[in-house]
Amino acid sequence: MTTPPPAAPAEPIAPLILSLRDQRVLLDADLARLYGVETRALNQAMKRNQDRFPADFMFDLTREEILRISQTVTSLGRLKFSKQVRAFTEHGALMAAMVLSSPRAVAMSVYVVRAFIQMREEQSANAAILKRLAEIDKTLLTHDTALWDIYQKLLPLLNPPPDPPRKEIGFHIKEDAVTYRTRRKAATSYSG
């Protein structure tokens, strides 16, 4: 006998996943809302089972991080009044579902993990697209220099030829050059 798949979450999970400290995380309030428990209950269960939440599963946010998130993500404005906010990685969110052991938490953990996987796939697809764009850009630069060289070689051919010299109007005779010399007369002496 198979169990029916859990009900889909009422809100999409991907927008709730944030990038902090180079990791994809869910905040404790969002995770508690997804799992159908109060944030206080999630934090109490986490404190009772601290050995199940190492630093790579869950970490506390600094005050600066809380303020930065509350300023950039407008829907999280309530965070700036929180004294302590925890961030759960993908493995921490799954461990939180196990610790809570409520039927909704277990069912929603599947959707949380799928959302993290989807984000990883999108990120790897984006990385592949960026790599391909870099290759295309490099190729275009190579082609650009080759086309510039061809353009420089064709430019003289594209310019119209200079106009031929125009013939002058009128009657012109070419004469040999005449040399005009003046002779000096010999100096004569006058005697009185």
C-alpha cells in the first residue's frame, strides 16, 4: 500500500531560500512556517538536539546580516526586530524535519529538498550559459579584429578615385623658353 504524496506547499519555497555566507539557506521563521510549527518550537527542538546541527547545517546570523537582509528583502522587514535569527542549510532543514517529527514537517521536507536541488540545477545551468557566453565573446573579439583588418584594406577601394585633372579652356602654345640676356657694355674711360 503506497502513501499518497504530501500536499504541495501553499507558497513557493524557492523565493524563501537566501544566499548567506556563500551558502543557500532558509531562515528559522520561514522554515517553521513551512513545517507548520511556531519559530519558538523549532528553536526549542534545535536546542534539545544541538549535536544534530553542526555549523554546516545551521548558523546564527550576526546583527549586521540581520539588518542587511531586512533592508534588501522587503518581505523580511520583521527581522530587524529579532534578537536571534538562525539560518538552516539544506541538510539543516532536513534534520529539523526529523527532529520535529510532525507529519507536516516530514512531508514538507521533501519540497524543501527539491527546492534546494532545483536552485543548484539552475545555478549550474547558469554557469554553463556564462561559460558559453565567454567563449562566444572571445570568438567575437577574434572575428572583430579580423574584420577590422579587412575593413582597413578595403577602405582605399571604397573611396572614390580622385577626379582627373581638368583641361584648361583657351588657346595654349608650348614655347621653348627664350633666354633673355643683357650684355654689359665694356667700361670706357672718359678723359677730359
